[in-house]
Amino acid sequence: MSTRLAKGGRLIDRTAPQEFTFNGKRMKGFAGDTLAAALLANDQILVGRSFKYHRPRGIVASGAEEPNALVNMGVGGRFEPNQRTTTTELFDGLTCTSQNHWPSLEFDIGVVNNYVARFLPAGFYYKTFIHPRFAWKHIFEPIVRQSAGLGKVPKERDADRYEYAYAFCDLLVVGGGIAGLQAALIAGRAGKRVWLIEQTAHWGGRAVVDGVEIDGQPAEEWIKNALQALVGMGNVTLRERCMAAASYDHGYVLCDERLADHTPGDGRPRHRLWRVRAGQIIAATGAIERPLSFAGNDIPGVMLASAMRDYVVNWAVSPGDRTVIVTNNDDAYRTAITLKEAGLEVPVVLDARANVTGDLPQQARAMGIRVEVGRAIAKVKGGKRVTGVAICAHAGQGAVLEEIACDAVAMSGGWSPVVHLWSHCGGKLNWDESQAHFAPDPARPPLNHDGSALVVTAGAASGRLLTGDVLVDATAAAGGDDAPTASAPFEAAMEPVWIMPQGAPVQLRMKMWLDPQNDVKVSDVQLAAREGYASVEHTKRYTTLGMATDQGKLSNINGLAILADSLSSPIPQVGTTTFRPPYTPVTIGALAGEARGEIFQPLRRTPIHDWHLANRAYMEPVGLWQRPYCYPRTGETHEQAVHREVRNTRANVGLLDASTLGKIIVKGPDAGKLLDMLYTNVMSNLGIGKCRYGLMCSEQGFLSDDGVVARIDEETWLCHTTSGGSDRIHAWMEDWLQCEWWDWQVYTANITEQFAQVAVVGPNARKTLERLGGMDVSKEAFPFMTWKDGELGGFRARAYRISFSGELSYEIAVPASEGRAFWDALLAAGAEFGMMPYGTEGLHVLRAEKGFIMIGDETDGTVIPQDLNLGWAISKKKADFLGKRGQERPHLASPDRWKLVGLEALDGSVIADGAYAPAPGNNANGQRNTQGRVTSTYFSPTLGKGIAMGLVKGGLTRVGEVIEMTRLDGSFMQVRIVDPVFYDKDGEKQNV
Amino acid sequence: MLILECPCCGVMAEETELAPGGEAHLKRFGAGSSDEDFETYMFARKNPKGVHFERWRHAYGCGKWFLAARCTATLEVFGTYPAQTTEPPAELVEKIKAKRPDWKGWK
């Protein structure tokens, strides 16, 4: 059984007991424990069930690589699934539950999958669920969804907050082991701005547990001194509990700092997402021990050898009373020695190698530990925990030589460098035959913007596993040459062992787990190879090897070695799968940061915004703007409010906040020339004081934006754009000006936010302005499609006589700072004339009644002005303009194009938004042919019926024809094609 | 998240400050051009694994467009230069040739 040792435990504080619960069971641990250490201290060997076969699973590792020991953490707003117990720090009051079982961890019905495992091989789902087709949706998918997945999805809103932070440094050192510390020391002394981050709460990595000496001091002492030196350097920043999730182009690194995971509810942000820009990155990310593939290697109690000594040394936890050790290298003997020194039994060390002569094995032998060479585990015995092992010759097929009772197994298959940060941005790897791992190739690093190496690895991440080599490599990585000396025992070469015993028959291979989290076994990878999956990327997807939340930290190398063997290819030729960010999962909350709720995105507010809110406007987003949709009164629905606003505007006078309208000044000797290229019609000959409606197209000829242009003076034009289009159109102008016609003398300025603009619309508009007093707004002094500067009610104003509603209308711009006061003055002046504000929906209805198009409704990037009967706004005289050549293409000039018409349901109802008009016959895919679609559809309160605009083949030549259009329920309605101008076709109302 | 130096204001700008604009040094064909020329101008784009000339705008900085020569495979930036030109500066071409002897030239 696993238990807490009476003595030791360098990271725990025995004076600070902590209570926690696992599946409702109360347990005790100490401050400094990880949850995994505390569970083991309470003899909780069984911690979860596997993904596919629901096999019992225990803790395998002691760090980020843990595949099995994932739990649901917390409750309510702090519930989080798939939390690794090995990286979760214990705190008083922690609650967690195990995952993927029903009804309980001990008795799980899903374990029947284990007994039919032979019928659930790799690709089972792909092969089984193809036929019959209907069964997938109605039978298979619901069952698979019910049983798949590990943790539960949180149900409540996250109770915590998260934040972003930005940092810039010359050098980012990732990993606070001795390599990272040494690299940071060198760079810090050289005066560089250094960031040193460590994903755990502790510095020094494995060095203390492994008992090495540096510069004649115990590692613990050297680490303490190094830290002290670094803390004393003003140019060095240290961050612990900070994981480098990803490295991106040109030194952009995303780091996830876990501030309050272990102190929930203390008021601090739970995580801080650092966006670091580093001149260079040193990845001192260490190495991860590989498991060995032997039958029963997933039974709870089988652990990585290094993890086992971590538990003993760091947390004084004994994973078992009697531990069998199985290895192919010298390092695992450290575990044997550590266990023996802690007073625990090591019945035998099974070493697959034939010759075992290193210092550590010799020391183990001298301590009286039995060492068997050329031996392997034939099979681990036990169910929910290990009860013993059967021993065989490694060279054979698994004939049992001896059985030994034990309650834990420590395995070591060698070490693989953690190369994720190196590989994220394209660093290449070499296969190291002697250590049987992929290590960074320093000749092919990921590159920085200046062509230098963006990432350099240091220490074990470079494949340097011995302490002396680690320090030399780390010193060189940081540009130093004076490395500390280390004293560590001589370690003899390891020998690659991919399956154990090497001749294991299929019965054994079916019990050898490669990826315990996704339940992928040696036999699955071999099956994939037999079925033709020769590429490692395909095998990964077919078997799901390495696709679990641990991303194959333990399984990938073993898996591709098996694949290479099955394909009879060398391992480097098979290669690795792509390393993708993040290194360990980053919670969505951290990625979202503060961007949620009201501050999800930036908001643009007009100067009149607060009035809208105070008057209960229902707001809608328009780009980043918030605009009033309508102003519902007590008891009114939104629809009723819109109808009232439209009727009042037609009958009396309405007021619209049009401040969002784009306003761009184009000025200079060549301004007219530029506008003649940008607009489809001629703008250079527009008279000073006049307004003209204009269209802009892309080079392909498609309609992109529209608006009214006003000629201000000889060299100045003011271009109005759509509300959503001002930034885009300004950028478009600048693009042509800077990159194509850079010799033209023109300046542009986007002055959208400098002005508040208010539309005064309706038969009483003139009376309202006259009441306000100021400039002459009479028909004679201020005709339609002109503009004037002057005063209105004491405000400096620029008024345009333009109309987007068909009514008598003035759009008046005043300086933004005076916008709200001007709005209030207009409301006061208009009160006696029945003035009411109207919103964007009213604006839409008013324009649709007049058949005016709206960019984004009538256009979608495939529509040319000619489709919208706007040929009159396209100059025939101009030699060229943007889009002219595009519109000359045969398809755009075809008479078969769908063109704008008005549409009315015969029964007067409102046609569905986006409805299509079917045409006879089917297309090549067996789908119904179409001949048109609706682009805008509203109920017209003015006409008392539904009105719509749409694009229909043949366009206005078909006026009067009745066609069918779809309803949402799939049935059809009868619709008459009519003129798109539904109201005041002769424009008598606007020209008064 | 590239870093490009804006040749107008001199800022080492990161990608969040920049707006991409596709391939550089396209010759515009407008009204009256042949179908072939217009098609090339509108649609034919290079997609090399290696040296590429592209347009960027320092959109959230000085607002100026500029051009950059960059390796699409390694992300190495050979240089940036103002947009008011129809071909890359000679010294930049020489620099790229020195670094990428197999490069076939910018056209």
C-alpha cells in the first residue's frame, strides 16, 4: 500500500495539515503536497477509469506528463474538469471527484468494454458506424456521446476572473531547473533583460531529488544561491507557476501563470496570461521519462521510476512497500537506492540489458539489492492495484521464470527531451541513436526575424542528461564559457527497449499500453501499420495515439518506435507528429482574459449615446457601434415601436442619430482625380456646395460601399460612407494613394468621430429648423442635394439636404462635443411638431419603402451596381475607374444576372428573410433550381402590408409576374414582382 | 506574430499593429486591358516556399503602407522598404541573393 513516510519530504510542511475530499471521502495532506502526493499518502492508488475500456488507473507520473490521474476539481462556478492531480497544489478544503465511471470508481459498469476489448481495436468506430447511414445519427452517436469524454463540462458561469499581461525581454528562459538557473545567471550577469519562468512552484527541477553535487555543494545549496543571485539582479524577472504554453513567430510566447489555482477565492485573478515578446528563447524544459511497454503496465501501482523517487524525496510518500524496478538504463537505479534508503523493500531490479556495470547499479548491488540482468516483466499481476510481477527473459517470448509479490512497479525506458517550444516554430530534430530519443538539431533552429536562432535549448532539453553536461550546455546556450562543475556517478549507456519481452506474443501485446489516457495499445499501432497506415500522422489519427489531453508526452516516442518496427523503417524516417501548442492545456478562461460580458470587445459610442440609454432605446451592434434599434414605450413591443416611429416620421417629423455615418475628407490638387477613380460616377465636376450620391466598387467590379459626396471647396470633398465602412474605405483610399498613385497630391482624413450628425426627417422638418432659428432652410435658399455651413439655434452647423427616407430631410453635422446639446435643442424645437426619435429599424423600413438599397442587404460581395438598376450612377465617359475592367467581364455583363425588383406577397404578408424563388427542374446535385432571392423584407406601416426587395432573374422586365417563394416551413407562397419603389415614386415628398 | 520594421516611422511593429495586403509589385491593369492581363493582375498570385515580397500597412501606427521581403518557410525578414516603388531596392535583392543562393529573383 502507499502511505506517508514518518520522516523526510523536502516540499511538505508537516505543521500545516490540510483536509480535502476525493469522491466525498475525507482525506488529509500537508501544505506543499500536490494532490497526487496527498492521494497516494492516503493509499488512494485507484484514481480514475480509462477512456475506452474503463480500466482502473492510478498515478503514473509526478508532473505535467501525467496521463491518468485527472479529476473534476471544485464545485459550482469553480468546477473544472480534467485537472492533473500531479500539478495541482493541495489546499485546505479542496474537493475533487474521479472521472469516467458509473456508478462509482470502484464498481464501473463501463468496464464491460474491457472484456470485449478484442472487439474494439483501433479504427473500431470508423469501421462499425459507416452503415446503415441513418443509424449514426439516431443510434450510434447518442451512445458514443454519452460514454465518451473524460471530465464533465462546467455548467455554471466561471466565478473567477482572469487577466492578460504583456512583457518584453531580451531573453526568456523557460524552465527553472539547474539548466534554466545557470542560463539566467549567465545572461543576467551580462546585463540582459531576462525572464526566467518555471511551471511548478519550486525551483531546481530534478537535481535535488537526483542528489547531484554542483561546485562541491549539494544541489539544494547551489540552487538556493543561484536564486538569491538572480533575485538580486534588477534586470532579471522570476515567475513561478508560469507555464510557457506556446512559442510563435519572432519570439512571441504565450505563458500561463497560475496565480490562484491553489488559493481559490482570495480575490486575485485565477490565471494571468502573459504575452511575452522575447529577443531569444532558451528552452531549458528538461526531459520526460518514458514508460516501458510490458503486459499490465497500466495497472495502478505501476509508475515511472523518476516519479516514484519524487514522491519519496519531495513529499515523503511511499508508493508501495515492495517495489520491483524495471529498466533499460542506469538512472532508474537512483530510485532503487532512494527506496532502500527510505527503508522500503526493493525485491529486484530487472534490467533488460545484458551488461550492467555503471556506478549506480554497483552501488545498488552493494546495498544488497538483487539485480537481474537480461530480464523483463512478462506480466504485471493485479486488478485495481499491483499484486506482483511475473519475470521472464527479455530476449524471449515471455515464458515465466519466476513470480515475485510486490505492490508497486517502477519503470524507466529512458528519457525524451521536451522539445515543444523548439518545434512549435519549426525547429528540426535529430534521432539520437545512443539515447534513443529525438533531440533538437542546433544546425536547424527556428528562426527569428533577423535570421538568428529564435530558440536555443539548454540541458536535458538538448538531450544532455548528465548533470555535468547539462551545466556546460546551459552555460553555452546563454553565451557563457565558465560552467560549474558537477559530480555525479558514471552512467553506462542505455539500450532501447520498445516492447518487453522483445518477442512478446499478441496476448501480451494486447495488454501493453502505449497511451493510457486514450487506451491505445501496442497491438493497436501494429494493426494500423498492417492496415496500411504508414504515415505517423495517419496512425495517430486512426488509433488516437497521443491525441488525449496529455498530447502523448509519455506515449509518442514509444508509439512511433512500434510503428517504425512494424513498417521495418528506421525511426527517424517515420518521424514525429507535429508539436502543436499549448504544451499543457490552458483553460479557456485564461485565453478569454478580461474580454467577457460588457468588455468583450471595444464599443464605439456616439455623442448622443447616453440619451438613447436614458430613453430606453433598444440598442443593436453596428460594427463596433451601439445604435438604437427603436425606442419602445411602456407596453410596446419592438415591432410596435418601429411602426410608430415610421408612421410619425412620415406624418410629422423624426430624429435620427446618424453620427456613425462615415465622414472622410479628401483634399488636394488631385483630389477630384482620385475620387473619379474611386467612385463609379464623376465627382470632379461636382459643384461647390452640391451633393452627389456615389458608388464604390472593388477592382473585381462588385459594389463595396455607397454614400453622398459633398464638394466643400475647390480642393476639398467630403465623402460619406456607410456606418460600418468608414475605416475600411479610408484604408482603401490610402492604399491606392500610397501604393498606386503616390505622385498624386491628395490628403485623406477620417473625421467620422469629429462630428455628431443628426437627421431631421419628415414633413415638419423645415418648421423644426425654422423654430430653432439660424440659417435659411427654405426650398429656394437651400435646395435638395446641396449643403450649407451656418448656424442653427446658436450651434455651428453644416447641413446637408439629402434624404434616405423619401421625406423632406436635413442631415446636420455639429462638432462632436456639441452633439448632445444640439440633439436636446432639436427635441425641444420639434416638440410642438410631433417630433419623435427613430431607430435603425425605422431607418431601414423608410428606405425600403423608397426602394433605396442598403450595403450588406442588397449587396453581398457578388453584386454589381448594374444588378441593382444603378447603371445611371456608372460613368460611361470616364476612361477608367476601380471596378470598370472587372464589370466588363462576360459573366458580369450577362443579361441572365439576377436584378433588383420589388416583391409583394399576394396575401399581403411579410416574405421570409432570405427566402428563395425556386425555378423548374433540378441542378446536377439534384437540388431545386432557383431564380431569385429576397434581400430585404419588412412590414410597411405606411402601406399596411409586407414589402420586400430581392434579386430575380430577368429583373424589372418581369414586373407583374407572380412567382413562388419559400417559407421557413418549406412550403411556398405566391409573390408578385413589382417596382422596388413602393412609396412616392416621383419623389414629390422629399423635394418640397 | 511577425515583427516588421516600418520604414516610414522606424518602429519595430508586431503583427497586431499591422494589416496584411498580399503580394507586392503587382502591375495594375484597368479598363481596356486584355483578358489575360486582367486575369493575371486580379488572380495570379505567387505562393512560394521561400522568398516572398508582400504588402503591409502599419495600420495601428503611422498608417503607412510598406513592402517586406520575407521567407515564408523560416519567417526570416530580409528587409522592409517604402511602398512607393515598382521594384525592390537593388541592395535588398543582393542581400537576399547572398542569403539564398538558389533564389531565382523577384519577378
